[in-house]
Amino acid sequence: MIRKPSWIKKSIPLSGIASMQNKLKEDQLHSVCEEAKCPNLPECFSKGIATVMIMGDICTRSCKFCSVKTGKPFALDPHEPEHVANWAKNLKLKHLVITSVDRDDLADLGATHFASTINYVKKACPQTIIEVLTPDFQGRELLINQICKANPIIFNHNLETVKRLTPHVRSAAKYDQSLKVIRHVKKNYPSIITKSGLMLGLGETESEILEAMYDLKLQGCDLLTLGQYLQPTANHFPVMSYVHPHKFEEYKLKGIQMGFQSVFSGPFVRSSYLAEELYQKIQPTLQASVFFDKISHPS
């Protein structure tokens, strides 16, 4: 096991954590923050921020980097979309990230439930920026369309790792298929902001990282997150290296040079960590195009 360097340490604010946990339980909701053992949980919960995870807390896939439980999921809660909307309204959220487990057991892979959750939140919280962090839906474009037609502001689907490591790290997901998800969204719904992310420290080379970044940009990805992989348990894929913060900064600059609208890069960066802040950094022209498209095509 590689020893953790000094920069993989974070002060933990404890105030407000129990309050957020209670609010989630009251509305019978799960957060990916808790299920994925995110190191940023104390910080985000103390600020009243959480990424809600719909369709239960049991995933049908078993990716070697993820600590979410794997197994046979329970039936969908038909009231969950409304619960999410009420939770977001009560917290007066300005920016909400909705993610989910993979539900390969369902005929539509959960796309209808996902879209319904977006629609409920939009009705209850019309001013809230809705960001979705989705599975690949097995690359089925009709299902991806269901999500996009619900008009989230940001569509996030993570590439997770470089092409060579994908078969070793991810479960059923494929590198090229994830790229196709981003390409389909940007090509057919150009007003939706596209986003993806990579975990570093899994054994990838610098050239492979840059190749993956370039591949994402080529598909029309607008926003990019780069973070350090941290092994959740001894049974998960081991950390092969710890990337220095200076290197994360280099990747950020190279990402901007490639043409990404914004890049969030650092050891503790995760897909939805400070998502609102990343959105606010987007160039005004991109935000304006989204605004005018929403006026031209109201939901």
C-alpha cells in the first residue's frame, strides 16, 4: 500500500452534518456522498449541500472503484421524485445534482424515473439549476433522450478513467460508449451543458490522461473534473499513485487550452463537488446560449 502524502489530508468541519443526514432520512432519500464514502461529505453537508442519489442504494453493477452496494435492487419508490422535489424546495437549493445507481434490472434502465425526478424538481423549484450525473443507459439513445427532454441545465456522465484501464476498473461500462453518450447529448441538445470527469492515480500515464481529455473535448464536453482516486476499502482497486496538486494544476491549464469551458482539478475534486461553483465559472457566452434557448424552447 502506498503511503498517503501530506496533501491527502483535510480538516473536517462537524457542524451541520447530522442536520443534513436527518433531512435526507426524513424524505427517505439517499446521497451519493454517503454511499460512495466521499471525503468531501463533512464539508458539503456542513454547507447544506448534498448530491441526491435516486432509485435506491443498491447498484446492479460492481465497478472496482465504487463503494456503493451491489446486488438485486428493490422496486422503485413511485413517490421518490416528489420527495426529491420537496427536499430541494425546503433547502432552497440554488444548484441540485441528481445521480443514481445503475438499474440494469429495469426495462427502461430507470430513465423514466430519472426524468420524472427532474420534472418534479423543476415544478417545485423553477429557479434551481438542475445537474444530472447519469449512468450510460447502455448507450441507448432513446433513454438518453428521455433525460435530455426533461431539460436539465447540465448533463454529466463520467468517463472515469483512461481507455486502457476501463475494462479493469469499470463494470459493464465501456470507454467508447461513454464518449458516445456525451457526443449524443451535445449533438442533439446543444443548449445542454455537457460535463464529465476522470479519476487519477489508477495507474494511468500522463499521455493517457491527455488522450482521454482530448477525446472528451472532441465529443463536445464543456466541463471537466479531475480528482484523485481514493480506495474505499481493501477489496477495491488499489491506489497506484498520488498525483501532486501542482500536476492537477497543469492538467487544468492544459484542459483550458484544449477548449473546455471550465476545468475543476485537484486531489479532492469529485464529479459533483462544488458543482455550483464550477457552473458559475462557465464563460458568459455559454450561459447566455442556454438562457436564450430556454426562452425559445420552454418546457
